[in-house]
Amino acid sequence: MLNSLKHALTTFTLGAALTASALAADKPMDIVDTAVAGHFHTLVAAVQAAGLVETLKGPGPFTVFAPTDEAFAKLPAGTVEELLKPENKSKLQAILTYHVVAGRFLAKDVMAISAAPTVQGQSITIGHADGGVMVDNAHVVRVDIVASNGVIHVIDTVIMPKQ
């Protein structure tokens, strides 16, 4: 299962990366194309499985706290594969939309707030620790990746909505 998932991700990512490169020549890239170009393989596969591609290609603006592939790898074994199954689409949508805030919040804007409502409906907690910014229990490791319809901040942990 894991090998077929990796193959599917690689095939999708290569095709999408070529498409994104072609699109970049004509217009600025949106959140999804920027994520593809940034090698967020697992996040892009999850966005696809959750049926959120068109939403995140929409006008926005959105602020996305994007977990790295390594962040997804920190989840318990089998979690990603389980979430990508069609019967878990609503759970996956809830997790992914918990990483999205409506509006464009650059790093300077994020630094000025202590919480933000997510598209999922709950609020994320924003704090400062060890000279950096935390979103719930995730460290922000890169900021201000600007897209045509928003901004991406990279985080090192997948954050989960409260039950």
C-alpha cells in the first residue's frame, strides 16, 4: 500500500510540477500550485483526496499553515494512508481546513495575534517560544511563501482540531 501511495504521489507530483511550471510563466501561482512547486507531496495528495483543490485554487485570500512531508511522517504509522481513504474524506477535510485561515496574514501579522479562526471552525493558538512562532504545537519553520491567492507558512507538525 505504501509503495503504491508513493508511486501515485510521485506520478501526480511530477505531472503537477510540470503543469505548475508552465502556469508560472503565464501568471502567479495559487496556493495549490505553490504547494506542488514547494514539494509538499503529502499535503498535496491529502488536499486532492479531500476534494479541496478547487477551493484552495479559488480567489481566497487564504493563509495556509502547511505541514512538511516530515511533519506527516511524524504521525503514527498508517495514519496518512487511513486518512486518504474515501470513507475518511470528511475527517481529512476537517484536519486540512484546520490548517487554513481566511485572509492573508504575513509573518508580521501572525506575530501580532494570539489566535485565529480556521476555515474548519475552531481557532488555532498562536504563541511565541524559543525565539520563534508556534501554531498550536507546531513550530513555524518558514514564513511568507506568497501565492496569488494567499500566503503559506511552513510548519513542522500536523496540527489537529480539538475533538
